[in-house]
Amino acid sequence: SVPASIAAALSTGARQGLLLKGGVVIEAAARTGVVAFDKTGTLTAGEPRVTEIVALGHDERKVVALAAAVETGSSHPLALAILARAKADGVPVRPAANAAALVGKGVTGELDGVAIFVGAPRHAKERASFDASALEAVERLETAGKTVAAVIADGALAGLIALRDEPREDAAAAIAELKALGIRSVMLTGDNARTGAAIAGSLGLEHKAELMPDDKVTAIKELAREAPVMMVGDGINDAPALAAANIGVAMGSGTDVALETADGAVLKSRVRDIAAMIRLARATMGNIR
Ligand code: ADP
Ligand code: MG
């Protein structure tokens, strides 16, 4: 019977770490035509590491000290990576005054009365001039799939910090599995276009970059005009996008927040579980029809 098939699918899923909130969600998952993935923490491990420091006018340790000062108040993955680098290098960190996050852009603060900004080069360019060699360094690092945090102190570019967040090891295989199921995959990211293209290219999916949180919602609505959309994210800063999709799936350790805002969850941080979830949903609906 229908309720028995649904109940069986829910418990089979749960045993594999695939949570679906009921029969309506199974039906929606079975109809998925497009999967939109958040990049950071979903297709990637979400644990960026500093790979390079380009000092411009200061030494490397000073660049790290300036950046770490404004990142101390932030829990953004890039902030944690910069603080970890300061610690590893034995750079003393003095917290900045008036530290504030500029969502989707970076952070600001003051150290000894000097204004500091750390964040995306495209926003940093509004605050300081980049000479040809700085522009070239940004391009080289981003083309290699790295995120660049530009460090500005007192209105001048002090340096660049390159960070790399590795794709999860099963991400490319998961995208290929979805493709075999006839499903289109799209990566959504607030990161810059070159880094987005490098990561998406290596995984074999489409992408939209430089998205602010609201832009992710708009992107989901646009995709939904073509086919039912499943959005997969960490459920924390992408809750609005999860809610805008036909079905929102949280990936990761399943925080309370994520489960509250999502229709489903995969609990093991395996991208391939998204394909497994859709196969389970399709098989269940196939049995019912
Ligand atoms: P994502 O979609 O990758 O989660 P976010 O919306 O969190 O992106 O941030 C977009 C961009 O803003 C980042 O790629 C980064 O360039 C910049 N940014 C945001 N917060 C910080 C921070 N604390 N330190 C440095 N850069 C930041
Ligand atoms: Mg994010």
C-alpha cells in the first residue's frame, strides 16, 4: 500500500543517513530535474587553508597580523583559516576595534587607529588601488581555484592571502551519477567567478558565482522555471535558498538549524548521497504507481 511503501522508504533512507520529512518530500525528490549545490561546505569540505601570502609593502607576518586582527570576531571559514595560519606562524594576534562583517564581502575593523578591510578583491578594489602586478597575482591565484582575501590597511593594499578549499573526494562522481539519472547540476557560490569556474570545471557542473544570499534565492527561482529544483546546502547561511527550492536538503552533521529549515538531510557529508536519495525516492514512487 502507499503508506507502507512510504514508511519503508523513510526507514531505509534513515538507516543510510538520508532523512526525508515524509511522503510529500519523497514525491518532490522523485521529480527533481535540477540539483543546485552551495559550494562552500557542500561540494567542498568547507575547511579552506591558506596556501600563499603575497606581501605588498609589508612583510608576510604583518599581512597575516593585520588580517587576523579583523578576523578574530568572525566565524566565516576564511576567517578560521587565516587565524589558524597566524597561530601556526606564531604571529601574535591583537583583536581589532569595531570589527564588523560585511556579509558576502569581507570584514572591517581598526588596529591602532588604522582602518583595515579583509575580503573579496572585487570589493577591495573600491577601497584601494591595485597595480598591474597585484591584479596579475589575483588572477593567477583565482584561476587556480583559490579564493583571495585582499588585505587593505590605511587605504592601501597591504597584501593578498590565497586560500584553497578542496572539493570533497566524491563530488565529481556524484555529479556524474546525477547526470546519468538525467539530472542537471548547478553550483551556486558567493566566491568570485574565476574561482567558481575552476572548481565547477574540475567537478563537471555548471555554476553561478559572485552571488549574495538574495541572489541565490533568485537563482533558485530561475532554475525552478525549467524543472523542479532540489537545493543542497549547509543549512546555516543558505537557509533562504533551501526554502526557495522545491525541496531543500541540508548536508553535513545535521545541525538543528539545518533540519528545521530543510525538507531533508544527508548526515554523512557524502555528495553521492544526494543521488542515492533521488534514486530511493524514484524507486518508491515507481512502486506506488
Ligand atoms: P560562499 O558562498 O562561498 O559561502 P560568502 O557569501 O560567505 O561565500 O562570501 C562571499 C565572499 O566574500 C567570499 O568568497 C570572500 O571573498 C568574502 N568574504 C566573506 N566573509 C569573509 C571573511 N570573514 N574574510 C575574508 N573574506 C570574506
Ligand atoms: Mg557560505
